[in-house]
Amino acid sequence: MKEPTLLVLAAGMGSRYGGLKQIDPLGPHGEIIIDYSLHDAYLAGFRRVVFVIKEELKDVFEEKVGALAREKMEVHYAFQKTTDLPEGCSLPEGRVKPWGTGQAVLCAKDVIDGPFGVINADDFYGRETYKLLYDFLTGSHTGDKMDFCMVGYVLKNTLTENGTVSRGVCQVKDGFLETVTERTKIRGTQDGGAEYTEDGENYIPLCPDSTVSMNVWGFSPELFTCLEEGFEAFLKAPMQDPLKAEYYLPGAVDGLIQQQKAQVHMLRTGSQWFGVTYPEDKDMVKAALKKAFDEGVYPPLR
């Protein structure tokens, strides 16, 4: 079996944060979040990484991220382009927004030919996540369905005090993912619970111990053919807003589950997730990374 690749999605700009948060120094020695992810991935066994970025950011990304990553890992790039569409599909007039995480993964099809894990560049996942991912990707899988995995998080370990968040709430049965339901406005409550709203006014209780997707997946390369077919079908279907509609990876995987084409092993972690969803989150993240350094969890990474 080929050694697995880590696919890092870094093409999205932080719209709520207001900048390229993927290269914002947050650690005590000027580290950025992806430094910790690559360090933990290397310890787990990953030796090859592919970054999906906007092509115009390659030079600055190589300077800030790629050059350091090359000291330990084989580094490749894939570019997410709004104009990279299947034959027969055209770009809606005025569309500048990328097509979402499903297309972002699809952009890497020419540089990945073995099992691969997927993460977001601006999320801190914790060391256990990469061990779970690597062990699954290097394991033996046989059956009549494609074998994928997701590392699921406990909802309460992924919330911020500074606003609402979007999370894919997972339904799990017998260790396998059944469905993912996207909830776009979730917040914690003062009593340690959680709730979400669909209309911006009325909040509905949500179990704080729910398993949620933080976009950590493990796939076989068969996924790329499925994404090609799914992306084309998405583009040809009526869109409510052609300028903003996105082809989401969780939705694409959910479709494969419902069609009985794939099964997704749920690998649950109790790790604390954190990231900079809002500018106010920066102080919390900096404090957490400083604490991890002080406790000897991480050496200086820059």
C-alpha cells in the first residue's frame, strides 16, 4: 500500500475574520496553526503533504509554510480555481467565490494517487487526530464499499465564546457515520449546553456531547471519481444563489453513504479543537499554545 498523503485545505479566506488567517502567527515563537498540524502529522507517520491554495498566494505560502514543511516532508501544491469546471459547465457571471470544500479536494486529484487524509489549514486538531487518521489509512480495508473515515469531535470541545459556529452534526450507528446535518448557527449556553438557530431568533437545544465534523477525513483515491461526478451534477442542478452556492465535502460524502457506495468509520476523539473563527478568538488560541509549550507538549517550531 502507498504511504498516505495529508491534504491541507488552505484556499479559503477567513471572511468573518477578515484576513488570511492561515499564516497569522499565534504560537509563542511565531508559529502558525499549520505548524502544529504538520508537527503532529509527522509524529503520526505522515511524510507527504499537499496544500490546496489559491494560485496567486503560492509564493507567500511557500515562504511562510512550504519552506519549513520541506525540512521534514515532501511538499506539493494544488490550486483551487473558480474557473476549473467540468466540460460543458460555465462560470456564472460575477462568480468569484471558490466552489467549496468538495471542489477543493477534487483539485488535488493529479497529485494524489494513494490514501489521504484531509484537514483545514486553520484548525488545531490535537495530536490524537493524526494518529487515528494515519492508523486508519495504513490499515487493511476490504469489502464491497469504499472505506473512508472521519475523526469526529465532541461539540462542546469545538465552540467559541465569541459568536456562533457552523458544525456538521453527525448521526452515528455501530461505529459508522449515517448522516451529517449542517447547522450553521450553534452557540454554547451558560449552563454548559448548546443550541442552534435556523431563523436567527428561535434557538433549539442541541446535545453538547453530540459528535460533529471538523472536516477531518480519511479517503481512498476512488473518492476523486465520485467528486468529479458529483461536482458536475451540482453545477448542472438549479442553484438558489449561483454566486455563493458551494459544493461541500460533507454533503458529497453523505450522498455516497446514502447511495450505499461508501461506509465511513467514525473515529471519535475527546481532543480540544480550537481555531480563529473570530478576531476575538486570537487571545484564547495564543494562551492555549503557550500553555502547550510551557508543559513540554511542543518544542519551538520556528
